Amino acid sequence: MAYQIIAQAKNASMARALEVALRAYGFHPLEQVDGVLPGVPNLFGIEGVPVQVPEEEAADATVLAVELLKEMAATDQ
């Protein structure tokens, strides 16, 4: 099964929250692997932590992910 990146979360905890929300809506996101180095806030680069779903779910999941990230950013301030 091929996966596609649908969003870039700014940190691992936001990516996990997004994955849980996507799962709750019936999508099948690729689970992030634990093991991030302590004290290193973002091992993935300036783009953020990638959130991936199967290619056939990507179009619908992207719409939801964008809206969820907007809400997360609004409550983060």
C-alpha cells in the first residue's frame, strides 16, 4: 500500500493528535514511530512532521487535516 503525505504538523505531538483525529473519522494514517531524541523538538526539518495516509484516502483526508491544523494553530496561540 502506497502512502501520501497530506500534512506537515509542526511537532510530533500535533502529528499524533492529527493521526488520532483522522482515525476517528475512518481514515488510516501511518503511525509515527516513537524514539525521537530528547531535547530535539523536530527531527524532520523545518517543514514539520509528515502525516501520511493511503493514496486512495489522500484527497478526503487532506481536506480534514487542513481544517484540523487550522483549529490546532488557533488554540495554540
